[in-house]
Amino acid sequence: MIPRLKSLTCLVGVGRLIVTIDPRRRIELTDPDGHVLFLLRLLAEGTRDLPELVATMRGRRPRVRQSDVESALSALDELGWLDNARAPRMLSDEQRERYFSNLAFFDVFTSQRRGREEVQRQLVDAHVLVLGVGGLGSSAVQHLVGLGVGRLTLVDFDTVEQRNFARQYTYTPAQLGQSKVEQVAAWVRAFDPAVRVTALHRQVTGGGMVAELLDDVDFVVSAIDQPAGVDLQVNRACVSAGVPFVRGGLAYAQGLYWSVDPGRSACRHCLETHREAQRRQDTSGELSWPRALEQDQVNRAIGPVAGMLGALVSMEALRYLTGVIAPVAAGTYHLIDFTGDCRITTEPWPRDDKCPVCALAPVSRSAARRAL
């Protein structure tokens, strides 16, 4: 292992350093004799292993001990400032070039034990099932392909219409009347021929159909709201198979997304149990009033709304597929106010210890990734 200092900013004062790698956080280090700065400069070169670092440090400070250098390296690694210059190469030269900005971003999460290419390799090896390739679904597909997800299965039964073009950018007017899912798959193949994509022109009719598609799937993006009860059906299929999923959508002008981590988080059935308990505790009785009027189900999503929801859903997928950071929407509604400042509020719901669906969950397929 060759410890290497990540790119950072270091200001030198009298007997102290101010180091910044993340603009939100400044770290002050005491350095009266300049030894800390000397070590940082050696690490920035990224060419010396531990014995070589110790030998070079002793040239400046003969009494330095190996344990001192080891402690310093451990502290710097804990701060997220180090990676391994000899981390295993897991990508081709073409992949390194294509995913250059991805690798630079993953630098935020890497350490001496886990390199950037390992994170990208997990995405390249991942298989994601996308249910629905309308506004939200097609936006999510674009982000997933950009992230480098290597295999996609896309499901939709709809055809391209004129009204789609305000928010769906993976097909053109020349494709009016054609299968949406086939056109999205064609866009994927043109954008990145290395991605293995399967297009299924069919309607999701229930959990049984979803269950049949989950073999070898690592994650599911659900961007459908039909038929009635489909969220519960997708939930049961995914939880039973141990496959995490995220659901995104729009309620009038409020965006939303939430996810389920089988065996770890509350599931969608737990939410129904929670809502039923709230209805029983409602002293006003309003929650049990019958509906006299029903709001029309009109798709109000504009391009920026579909794009933002697709991006947030894809970020949640990234969290599950790589484990670089824990999922933020597991058992938690994330609500985006599109009529105001796009502020995001969260509403978690509790896990039901007696949930009959959660009881079916094996160890989540995402758990092994997050254990790395």
C-alpha cells in the first residue's frame, strides 16, 4: 500500500496549518516545527510506502518512530484525506476516461482500503430494473447510464405521444406512436453501447410479474402508479426477494420519493399499518370521512420536476449499489416543494415488528455492498 494525500488546500500560519478538502469543513493542525507539513508533502507525492515514509521522516527528525507515522496516517485516513496510490486497477483505460468525473466525485468517499475504481466497478457490475420510462423513469435511466450502471431492464407499455416532449427527452417526434421502452433502450445503446439493456413492452399488472423480473437484479426503480395498489405489490415482491427499491412520484405540485431496504428499514406495508393506527387515533374522524369528489389524475410534471426527481432517485440508487453512504430515504418520505423554494422535508414511518411482509425478507442484496 502506498498512502497518497488527496487533493486539498493547506494554508500555513505560524506554528499551525489550516487544511480544507471540503469547503464546509476547515481543519486546524498544530505544527510548530513543520513536521506535519513535511509529511503532508511527502504523502502528496504518493510514491512511498510506510517504511520509506519513516526513513524519509527520520532524515529530518531522527527520533521519529514508525508508530508515530502509523498514528498520523491513521488519523489522516480517518479524516478522509488519504487513498492508496497502488489501489487495484479494476477498469479499462476507456472506462477511466468515460467515468473520469465519477471517479473524481468518488474520491470524497474513498480511503486507503477502498479505491475509486472499486466504487465504479460496483456500478458497472450492477443490474437495475426500471418500472416505467415516462418522465421520472426516463430521467432516472439517463442518470443511471451516466453513473455507469452496466445492465438495465426497462419495463413500460406506453407509446410516445406529443404531450410527452415537455418532460421526456429520450425520444423525438419522429418516434410518435412507437413503444416508449424500445426508444429509451435505443437511446441507452446509442449513448453507451457497453450497457446491456433489455426492453420489455408490457404493463406491470401485479407483484407476481415484478417477482419474475427480479432474478439477478440488484435494485429497482419504481416510477409507476398503476394499477391500483401497485406500490404494495412492488413492495411485497422486492422485500420477499431481498431487493431494495426506490419509488418516486408527484402529488399535485409536491415531489416525493422513498425507498425500502428489505430486512433493515420499514417497508411500504409498514406504512399502511402506521396509517391505519393514525386513523384509529384520529379524534376528529376526518380520516375516515368518505370521498364525495375525486381529484383528476393529471400528470403535472414539467421537465425540471422530472429531472430533479430522476436525479434524487438515482442518487438513492447510487447509495444502495455502492454503499459509499447510507440510503437516506429508507422508510422515509422525502417531499420536495416545487411551488416554493424546492426545500426537501422528510417524514419517516416506523417499522412494524409484526409486519407480515418484512417477515419474508432475506438479507438485502445491498447489505454486502454497504459492508465494504
